[in-house]
Amino acid sequence: MTTIYTFANQKGGVGKTTTAINIAANLAAREKKVLLVDMDPQANATSSLGIDKTGALYSIYHALVEELPIDQILMLTKRLHLDIVPSSPALAGAEVELVGAERREYLLADILAPVAPRYDYIFIDSPPSLGLLTVNALVAADAVIVPIQCEYLALEGLSQLLETIKLVQNSLNPRLRIAGMAMTMYDSRTHLALQVVEEVAKHFPDKIFRTIIPRSVRIAEAPSFGEPLVSFDPKSRGAQAYEALTTELVERENKSRSQIVE
């Protein structure tokens, strides 16, 4: 059974792409078949896995706008069991080009349907906005993971994101649920970081992940080498934190599935 997760936060720089990549790589290391879909025109997930975002012949743009079959876009990565649908800067114009498209909110869901059964997990890295690309990512997903930077400004706009998720649940994708909120870029030297974690935990006690991702030089360096932390520096604090977060996500998923069965 395939589980599709979208990583969403309209605020940029909160560790959304980094979190998507590293959980995906950790699951692949556990021999789970994972597909990462880069829905961000910045294509950071693409380049962070060592793929030239300007060199790929086709990208998710060609599937959304030109209806190219996804099998012609899928690419292997250097990580066994981890594939990617790359993005490109051309995707920036897709929202305008798709305004008049039929079922425009369901385009990504329709695109992924033929290949979904091949994978245990599909991860969608959405752009830092609440536009049509992000709505497509939410409509295609079973659950959403919200990375939140451990800084005060990261809390601003969270209510707007949650309202968007609720609207999608009510009108477009009733199965969508919030899998969890992942606290990222935690700096233990600042009291503010702890306050932000406590604030999120107070308001969303059942949603916040126990694992907190630290601010780390190694986390910041890994994308420039085109490697996830599990291969770049598996013994680093960041790698160990993402390993723990992956385990926690799997535990939550198993619990959610058992509740559905009951």
C-alpha cells in the first residue's frame, strides 16, 4: 500500500526540502521503495540529490502542462530504492498556464496514479506558497507533514496553512490528514527556540513530532554535495535526528493504519 506525503509550509527556509529528502533517503536505506516529487520551481530537492535542475530533459512541468507520461520523467538517484520526478525553473509559470485546465486541482493526483503502486512511499516537496501547485500537492496526498523552523516568525502564517489544509479536506480531498509538525533548525543556545517548540506543543500536542531537528552545519552542507545525510555524514547530529524522525513517522503511520482497520 502506497502512502503519499506532502511537505508543506508557505514560509520559505524552514527546512521543508531538507526534511523531505532526508526522510525519503532514510526510508530508502531501509529498503523501502520511495519516489520524491519536486513540485517547487526552485528545484532544490532536485539539485540536493545531485541532479542538474537545468540539465534534465523533462521535469514535472512537462507532465502538468504538456501531459507527458510520468514514466518519461522519472529519474533514478544515486540512492538505491529512491527515484525522483525532477523540477525545473519552468514550473514557475505553470500556475498561470493551468488556470483554465480541467480538474486543475487534481492534475498531480492523476499524474501519479499510474506509478503509485510501484512505491511504498511518495513524498511531494511543495513550493513555499499556497497557490495551485501546493493545492495539487495536498489533493494528491494522504497526509501532510509541516516543517516549522524554531523561530518566532515561523509561527506566523501557520494558521493560514492549516485553514488551507481544512479547505482541501472539506472540498477536494477528504482523506487528507496532518501526519505531524516537525520542528527544525533548533538552536539550543537560544531561549526563543525552546519557547517556539513549547508554543507549538501547547496548541498541537497530538501533532508535533517528539524528534527535534537541530541547526547544523552538516545539514546545511549536504545539499551542495548532492547527498542526503545518511550517506554524507551518517554519524552527525543531524543525520541521527532525521533517522529518529523517520522512525517516529513510521510508528505514527502504523498506528494510523491500525486505527483505520479497527
